[in-house]
Amino acid sequence: MRFCVLKKRTIKICIAMIAIAVLLSLSINGATSAEVYFGYSTRKVPIYNVETDEKQVAISFDAAWGADKTQGILDILKEFDVSATFFLVGFWVDDYPEMVKAIDEAGMEIGTHSNTHPDMIKLDKNTMANELETSISKITAVTGKPVKLFRAPFGSYNNTLLDVAEGMGLKTIQWDVDSLDWKGLSANNISQRVLSRVKNGSIILMHNNSDNVLDGLRLILNRLKVQGYKVTSVGELVISENYTIDRNGVQHKN
């Protein structure tokens, strides 16, 4: 009887070990579960924030629909003497070329946010490249300047997309502080979300035409100034070369 119990227990242990092995071999967004679990994932990640001892943060605005508040954003940025990065979708550039020019002439950095704002991981490699090339050519036609940064629509990415972007000389940028301004939050709620999460090296995500972006931006910049933060564009914050990005998306200088 004892032998039977031991044998049943051994069989259960073997089955459990096989199940674990199967689970760990399954792919999770291009990396196996084992790689993720044991901390050696081969999955690439964009830059979410930057490791730095300096009280410096970057603020960014995604522009895909509407432009009513964009000039107001530029006016507030000028008032506080700070720079920012605008990630523009290609069809937005088509619709608002004069605003693209105004953003550039205000000294703001411009990155691409794709051409048609698709979920790019659903595209093949050639279509991904076309999305980026087309949007970049539209931006450059207005500004005459190269585009060095890319933000994926919906924050959706995979290794293929990051490889395509990197092959075009683009750094792919995410964020670690989401204002959620697009949800119609009040200016106070927008600022509270940002200020409760911001830290050295943070990248703040906002949108150019959200309901309360103007009042929220003013509150954020005023408080960051009081707290001693330098607010810059993403390009001024990120490390340009000789760096690594850990699995959490933190960029470190080598």
C-alpha cells in the first residue's frame, strides 16, 4: 500500500514538472516564459525612462486628432521656458502643416508616431518600414530636419518593430508617467497623476488635444519648477550613445 502511495505521488510530481516545463516553453510576445521568469528575456524594449541623478524629466505630446489646443501648449511651454517633444502622426501632418511648422519654429522636437496610427505589431516588416518612412518624409518636408525618435501607436511593439526602427536610426520611446489626459480628467487630476509618479529621468505622456491639457500642463510645469526639476524634450533627456536598456525599459549609460 505504501509503495502504491509513493508511486502515485511520484507520478503526480512528474506530471507537474512536465506541465511547468511546457508553460515555461510557451512564447510570451516573442520571449519564452522561462526567459521572462528567470530574468534573461531576449525581448527588446523601448526607452521608458532614463537612469540619472539629475532632476530632469522630459515631457511629450502625441498628436493624432485635432489641433485646437496645440498653439496654447506652445504658448505655455514658452511661458515656462521649457522644451518638449511632439510625436506626430503622418495624417496629422497632412491636415495641419502650418501647426507642424509652428511646433518646429518654437524650438520643439518632433518625432514620428507612425503614418496612419495602426497597431504596428499586426503589420509585416515592410509595412512597418513604410509607416515610418512615409511619416518621416512628411515631417521633414515641412521642417527640413531629420527625425530621430519614434513612439509606437498604443504603445504596442515587438522585436520586429524595434529592429525596423533601429535600422532607420530611430530610438523608440515609451513613457513611465501617463497623464491619462485623453480620458477627460480634470486639470487637477491630470496634474496629480503626473506629479505623484514623476521622478528623475521620467518621460511624461500627454496629448495635444485632450480636454483639459492646457490647465493641466500649467499646473504640472508650475509644480515641477517649484520642485526643482528641469523639463526638457525627450532628445535632451535620453542618452545618445554607449548605453543599455534593461528589461524594464530603463536606459543606462555604460
